[in-house]
Amino acid sequence: MRKHLTTGLISLLLIIILIIGMGTSTAQDTTPTLSPTPTLTSTPGPTVTPGPRPLGCDTALPLQIGELVWVRHGVIIRHQPTRSGAQVNYFTEPTLVEIIGGPVCGDDYYWWQIKAPGNDGWVAEGTIDFGAFLESSGFLSDGTPINRTCNSPLEVTAGEIVVLAADVRVREAPGLGGRVETIAPRDSQLTILGGPECVDGFNWWQVRATVLGVTYEGWMVETYMLTTSYLETADCAVPLRLSIGQRAHVQYRDFTPKALRVAPGRERELLYTLVNNVPLEIVGGPVCVDGLNWWQVRVLASREVVGWLAEGGPGNYWIDPITIDPRYQ
């Protein structure tokens, strides 16, 4: 009797162990397996042109350390070169001061450090709304007369297109005292109409600029002009030696992303703007429109985009062919 009881207990224990093992195995088998999260890779492609830029500082007055200048009455002298700097001086009448530092760009305007009756400080050279606050006396503090001359002007001609590397004022007449007509934003393309004229120590060019759909004709200092070496109405130069199926990439030196359009022509609908190093494949062209050679290209990005891209011109091409060693083709 005891023997049969012992055998029965052992059998019962084995059955319990077996059931527990099966439950554990079932729980393990039904646990879901997590697949690795796919890694997203980004391919260089078209980018959208950023919105309007702030004004910034375009061209400082041609002043120098040690120069005597007149400060207009009613101008605040500040502790730091910013409009939030503490007020340290104030002139109720035109005052002769000495330039001892600057220029420094702050709050979109150039500031000059001055030595003045009372406290020294920083004065803004002027604003668009109220004109120049400073006017040179024509002399250094030791009495030496100042003879301002202009540097050699850019080699551009009437009808040539230039690109701006900064926001620049277009004035009614050449000179820093000319009334401001508009501010042409950085990356604008302008047409040279005439010039240069040397005024206030700068070379000035008469230009045509279109800003927010309005066309202006006025004068601009050449400091931030970048030449493009092509004319507004010129015939096309000899096109680049590109071939259908050839690989290339965008490569420019004028700080201006390039327009990919639905068809050849500067006024055709814009698809994207392309930044440096965007890879391309030539699929058509060239076609001469608006004085430029245009190529139909496929942008090699995660999403296929096909459009027309100008090649630029002599001295400023922005389609750079990729040459592959035949040994590795």
C-alpha cells in the first residue's frame, strides 16, 4: 500500500512539473519579436529658399581712427554699440568729436566710438529714416587734411548682371547722402545701367533692382556686388561640354542657391532652389534662353525631381560635371 502511494505521488509530481514546463514554453513562444527600427538616411536634395533676411549692416561710412567728425544735435551717445546700451552723453547742438574706434555692427547699424566733450561712448552713424548722424570735418585730430580716393572699380559694363552678397541700399543719387529708395536684399540680381562715380570714397553704380515686385533705378555702392560675367540681353556663351546621362553637382561661388525651373527661362515657374553639392543627372539640353544655357536635369534625391537649371556663365558656372576614371566605371 505504501509503495503504491509513493509511486502515485512521484507520478503526480512529474505531471505538475511537465505542466509548468509547458506553460513556460508557451509563454516564451508567444512573446513577439521586435524587429530593428529602420534607419532613415537623408539624401541631399532640393531646399527651399529662406524667407526675407534682416536689414543688417551694408556699408560703413569711410571714416578712420583719429578723424574729426560732426555729430548731429539730438543724437544719444551710448556705453555700448547697441541701441540698448546705457546713455552716457547727449548733444543739443552739432558737436565736433574724434573717432577712436569702430566701426562695429550692432542692431543693424554701424557704430563708431568717439572721444567727446563730457563722456566718451558709441554713436550710430545714421538710420534709413533719419539719414547720417555723422559728417566728416575733412581733417584728422592733428590738423592733417583728409583726401579720400576710391579704389579701382569693378570691371563691369552697362547691361551686365551682378549679384549682391548682402542687403544694400539703393539711393536716388550717388553718395551716402542720397535718399534711400529701397533696400535690395542679399542674393538679388541687378542690372548695371551706368557708372562708376567716385563719391564719399566709394565707387557707385547706377542699377536696376526689383524688390517685392517693384522695379527701382538708382545708385548703389559696389562693396557687396559680385560679378556674374553675363549680360541681360546677350546671346549665350558656348555651353558646357555636358552629355545626356552625365552626372554633375551644383557648385557655385557667389553665395546664391540656384533656381530649378519647370522650363528654361528666368521667369518660368520655380520648382526648387538648389544648394551646393546637390547631385544631378543631365537628361536634356542645352537650350539658350535669356542669355543663359539651360540644361534639363534630374535631381538625385530621395524624391525624383526633374527641371531646368541654368549653367551660369564664364567665370561663374554652377553646374560642375563629375568625371569618373574609366578604370572604375
